[in-house]
Amino acid sequence: MNNSIHVLNGDAILPIFQKSGIKGEIVIYREMFCEGPILEQVASDDFWKQRYAFFEKYFGVGKLEYFDKTIKEILKTEDLTIYDEIVLWFEYDLFCQVNMLALCSFLLQNYRKDVTYNLVCTGRVKGKTKLHSLSDFSSEEYVELYKNRVKLTKHKLLFADQAWKLFVENNYKNLSEFNFSKIGKFTYLQAAINQHLKRFPQENGFNEIENKMLQIVASEALTSTEIVQKLLFWQNENTVYGFGDVQFFAYLKELNNFFLINNEKYYLNENGKRKLLSNGL
């Protein structure tokens, strides 16, 4: 019987996975490499130093907590000597796709011919229009997802590593011109990168998310929680960002200079109004 290790994209799906009866060790991937400083060499000392500083500054996560919850988990995939198979469980959105690329790049550093690398990536479901995340499936359906897992050859891992390096470089022209769909097994990567391109500045210097925040605040007086709720709804209906509320709260905080806050309600100040008008919104 194969000795497997499964990398889950977050804590939320752990109960579903455990109930499925699928055997193997479990790793929880607690990161958001689509945000903050990143380097080409995943898990290098400098890489972790930058991630430590980012999480502490923006999310109040201390070094010890970050090490215990994130680094220790990721490093479980460094030495696969005792395993026959590693399975990556990810989703279609930008958040997940970037984490997937980072993990593929890391796995390539210690590639083993005697280990089978597999991917389960959810998104399109036959007969449904809505893209599905892993939390949309039952534990019984996880068994089917596992049966239909896709093999990641070394060639595919090398492609993912190339894609990761382009994401790290973050050059609009290079990202726009590269064909992220030429390796068919990464079904949702091109759409995720297309979404990322909308995070580059528009005419007024703000990206799509920042401009959407200005529009929401301009439309009615809302609390920060209400603004984030509207952003989450907009995201789910119109984008494939896949961001969590923590990210949107951080975005909102960064734009404080463009708001007036009265009784916890947000309003555009003169700077905010000028920004909105300069983008034709």
C-alpha cells in the first residue's frame, strides 16, 4: 500500500478530508504567497525572514506562531524519503494557484524519482456554472477527486517553477506575454494570472481592488466589516481572487488616507473623491 502525504490548502477542509477515509499524513498549507514579499528560492533563510516580517507587520502574527503554523508544516514536504506519493489539494483561484506554484517550486528542489507527485485541483464541475472550491464537495466526493488526481511529472514541476519565478518577478509585460496554459494539467493557472494582472495600477494609480473599495465607500456609509462583506460578494461573483476577509481588511487599512471615519462609518475624503474621479469612476 502506498504511503502518502497530502497537502491541504487550508484548515477549513480538514474535517471533510478526515471523514473521507483517504489514508496518509496531512499537511496544512497556511500561507498567502499572493501577498507580500517573495523570493524565487522558496524556504531559503532570506525567504522566511521576509515572510516573518510581513506577517508580523500586517497581520500581527509573531515569529513563533508563524513558524509553528506555517514553516513547520511546509517543511514536512522537504524530505519525502518515507513516502511513495505526495498529493497537492488546491483550487482554481489566484490565492490557491500561487500557493500551488510555490509548493511545486519547493518540491522540485528535492525532487525524487521514486515519489509520485499528484494534483487535485477543483474548479469546473460538469453541469454547473459556478466554480467549485474544495469546501463545496462532500467527504464521499473527496474519494472520487482523489481517484481522478492528475500526475505531475518533473516536466510539469519545472513548468510550475518557471511560472513561479515569473510571478515573483512580477513584470506586467512578461506575465502578459507568457502562455500559462501551455501545460494542460494546470487548468486554472492562466485565468488566475489574468486576475493578478488587474492588481497592477490603473489610470489613477490604484488597482482593481482598491478602486472597488473607493466605489463601495462612495455608494453608501458602511462600517469596515460591511465594506469587506461587499468586497467578498463582489469577488465571488466577478473574480477569481479567492482572497479572505483578512486580506481585504489589510487593503482597507492601507487606504485610510482616502477616508473619513465617523461613528465607525467610512466616507471618501477629498483625496478619495479625486482618486475616484481620476479613474473615470
